[in-house]
Amino acid sequence: MTRLPIILVAALVPLLVEVRVARAEEPASGSRVRVTAPSFSGKRLVGVLVGLDETTLTLQRQEGTGSLQVPRAAITKIEASRHRSRKARGAGIGLLVGLGTAAVVGLAAGENCGAVPEDEYLRRFFCFDRGDMALLSGILIVPAATLLGVVASPGEKWEVSTTDRLRLAVAPARGGGVRAALAIRF
């Protein structure tokens, strides 16, 4: 009778625990990476991955500069870039849209002096020709459209990568029980 609970628990454990074996992804050589190594450098290191072996990660920081070798033991996190920032392109598109909008506003609203009083002094300050109106609207619209283009464009997308050979994670499973994930890198 004492073996029955042990057999019952042994039979139910596979139902409660989901074990998954997956290959941990490591960034490929030549990809842009961001390395966090607080004991090696106080800030994150960004560059192109030149080489990765058992003891060091070799990183090319900028064109024309030498490579930097970071000890793997000092690395806490490696992130691989999935796409570069598109903020400069967004700023350029916003600038062009702002210039076009300012030109349309200048053509549409310039030399419309019907609502301005007949006084020559007031007419000089409130009645603008099309070129002046395009310039004034451009001063307001172009920076706003450029800023909007920068804000609306996506920045660089980073994805966390791992250099661990073995990783185990335990989490609650949907519908009750416990889920364990085991990742082994070969």
C-alpha cells in the first residue's frame, strides 16, 4: 500500500510538467549586437560581432577602429539587432511633407487681404503675399512635421540572445501545474 502514492505521483508528473528542449540562439558573426558587461565596461557596447569563442567575444565598434575583445564571463546580456533605426528616414519624409504643406498653405492663403482693415499701417502687418505666407507657414509647419516624422518612425529593434550552454526556466502552466523549459546549446 505504501507504493501506490509513489506510483501515482510518478504517473502524474509527466502530465504536470512540460519539458521543452530548444536550441538557444546565438548571434551570427557579422550581425550588429549590443553587449552588456558591467564588470568590463560601465556602458553597453554596440558594434558588429567579429568572433565568438569559449572565452571571448570580439566586437568591431566602428569602421577604422580596432576590435574589442570582451571576456564571456563578464557578459550578462547580448542583444542582436533585428533592424536598424529608421528615425533619419522618418525625419526626411517629415521634412518633405512639411515643405509641401507650407507651399500649399502659402499658395492658398497668400494675398487674401479682404478681412484686413483699409488702414495702410495695419495692411502692412496683416496682409502677406504668397511667398511671405509660404515662408511663415514653413517656419511653423516644417519643424513640426520633421519632429512628427522622427517620433512616428521605429527605432532600432533589439532581441535578447543568449550565450549560455544550458538554461532552465520553470513557470506555471496554463490550466494548472508547472512548466519547465530546458534549453541546451550544442
